[in-house]
Amino acid sequence: MKVLHVAAEVFPIVKTGGLADVVAALPLALAEQGADVRLLLPGLPPVLEAVQGARTVIDIGSCFGALRVRLLLARMPQTQLPVYVVDAPYLYRRGGSPYQNYRGEEWPDNLQRFALLGWVAAHLAADDADPAWAPHIVHAHDWHAAMACAYMAEHGASAARSVFTVHNLAFQGLFAMHDWAMLGLASRLLSPTGLEFHGQLSFIKAGLQFADSITTVSPTYAREIATHEFGCGLDGVIRGRAGDVSGILNGIDTRVWDPATDSAIATPYDAERPAGKAACRRALQAELQLQPDNGALVLAIVSRLSAQKGLDLVLAALPGLLECGVQLVVQGTGDPVLEAAFRMAMQAHPGRVHTHIGYDEARAHRLVAGADAIAVPSRFEPCGLTQMYGLRYGTLPIVRRVGGLADTVVDATPAALADGSATGFVFDAATPLALTRAVQRAVALRRNNAQWASMMASAMAQPLSWQAPAMRYGALYDELIESPPPVL
């Protein structure tokens, strides 16, 4: 089976969130299970610098506003997975993030930049971009790659089937309607049953309307996005495709995230040798100049700083958290107001609060290894990887019961503590009080060394690798290939 994964980012080359981790790990897991897997990425500067052995497959010429477009074939560093790179210097060779400039403003030509990515994917599927290789499955990730599904459906020149994965429905790729002509699609798609969304063009609708199968990154999120509360205005579209929507819980790369072999942390440890975690805790307190308080609950947050992630709840709850014996360590970037508030919290509470604005992969590993608990109080969370990193490192998650958080963390209820299934602390309401009460439960339970150790062992025993999710995706691909294509 030949599978093409299409995305805008991949760890460790370009990463703005969990999408990059998924695109790095899932294709590799599929390849290890026997699939012939390739990636398709935009030719961003870090991508061109990192890939190895690049050669030109086809010189496409001028399109989507770029005078020169080439399709390169190379290999990923470390994994050596084959990767196609769309080399369009005018569209991709610039600084900033894949989506925004250094000031946090969306690139004004994002429509062309990501339409081109999907257009190239469709031509690979149609076997007219690389005569030596054509996929059976095109798997598009999030709105940046969603146009692949529309171009495949419109041209219908391929037997390949399409899968679209929603990583976060809140990010939809919305553009002005007057830019429609740049896409080169039939006018019949300029309608509510196509890409039109309240007077705008919606790239994510290209995936939701035209993919053969739609997946989300957790079973609970698959159900949530069909509701008005979590559907971001697209719940009707999703309900209309209900038979084609499924949730497959993400895994994590257990080779990258492994406390037994992690070179970034102070002392390696695992479930059989848990003593090293205490050394990591002491090292973290020393590194961040926290008070050397053995009785404190060291609570970590590694997150994009946004209201979606519930970080405003943390700030509102902070006085109560500190009062009950919490030391808070935060790493992230995002909303400037939240960044400033967490900086002020560190200034107001030296030795009890530490804030690092920015993202540092090695520091993130040290925070997860050295903390006692990790908070993910999201208002909505498609899957969440941070809580899974916490489970892997015996750092007990404190999470809100939404999306993938609900699917991965077992609350420390009396029954779950009694049967040994508890792995963290779960709360329901998106309020500072509910968060505070969950943290207070963690503080109280940590005083019971035996119960805390038992929960750590249960957390670290969870099956979190990509092996099982990759098998589920493989089964989905097989089902699509064996079924007749839809009549459009």
C-alpha cells in the first residue's frame, strides 16, 4: 500500500504544535508495519535545509502566483523516509512561521501557498507528477493540506482515495471570496455544499466535504465536533458526513519521549527504577530557582498560551494554587496578554512560579520529567499530547474532561484508586474553582506516598505508542481501497 501524508509541518524540522509530532511519528509507524509511505511538505527554508539528497522530480513552472515551482524528492533526516518538497521560492522561502510573519500576522498569500500544496498532492495522486510513484491513499492533515481532497474530487483522474484528519477544527483556513479564481476550481464548488462558509472560502471544508474518509485525533473529539458547542459552525457539515467520520486516538513517539533513555533530563528512570524522578525534580527546582520544598506539588504547563488551552483559568486560580502548596512552572508562547500575565506572576512570586516564554524542546523534557503533575485545563482539546507525555514520565495529568483528555486520563476516584486504574485528576467545569479543586485533590493524594507511587506506575504502564493507531489507520486505508469510489 502506497500512502502520501500531506502536511505543513513535521517534527523536528518545523513545529508549531502537536500536528508536527503526529506527522513525524504516524508515517514512520505505518512504514514499520509494511506500508510504502512518503511525505509531501512545502519548501520552507528549514525543510530545504534539513532534507537529504534532494533531486528534481518535475519542473512545474509557473502557478499560484509563483514564477518557478519544482517538485523535489529527498529523504527525511534520521528516519530516511522519502519526502516530496514543493520548492516555490516566492511562496515559501521566507522567515516567520509556516502561517504567519514575525509579527504574528497571517501571510496575505496563504491561499496560494496552501492551495499549491494540495494541488501538487492531487497531481501525485493522478500519477502525472512522479511517474515512478503514485499513492493509493492521500492523507491530508488539517486545513493547510485540505485542498488536496477538493482537487482530487474535482479532477477525478485517479483511483487514489483521500483521508482528511481534523487536528483542530477551530483553525479553518478562511479566505476572501473574491480570491476564488486563484484556485482554478469549477464554480459549482463555490457554494455551501462546496467551499463557501458564511461568505468566505473555507479550506477545511474542502476536507470535510470531499475527503473519502474524515478522522479526528480522538474518539471523544469526533463526537464533540458534531455538536453546536464544539463544531465551530461546521457541525452541520460533520453531521451530514457522520458515516464517514471516525476518531483515532493519537499516539506519541515513545522513542523520543522515554524517561529511561532521555538525554535531556537529569537522571534516567522508568517504572522499575522510579528513584531517578526525584533527582529530576530536585534538578528542575535548582535550574528554575524554585524553593527546595519537598512538600510542594511541582505543577508544569507546557502549552500554547491561549484561552482555548484554559491558561486564563490557571491565572485566575493561581492565588489558591499557591496557597495550597503548588510550585508552578510554565513554558509556552501565544497570546501576548497571557504571556505578560505569566511573566508578572513570576515576578510577584519568586521561588514559587517560573515562566519561560518561548518553546525549547529539551527544556520541555526537563519540565515533564521534573514536575509531579502536569496541567492541561483546556476548554476544548482535540487530542492533546502533553498529558500523554506526562503519563509516560509518571507526571500525573490534571485535565478537563474534553476531547482526547477524556480518552487518555482516568480520574482518581475512590473506585479507580481501589482497582489501580487511576492515572490523573479530571474536572468538568471550565472554571478556576473546578481547576483548583482538582489540584487540591492532587496535593492531598501526593501526601500518601503509596497511592501516589501506585498512580505513577499505572500512568507509566499506559500503551501510548503509535503501533495501535497506525494499525487502525492501516485498516481504514484498506477499507477505502477495497470499497468503490463515491459518485460525485
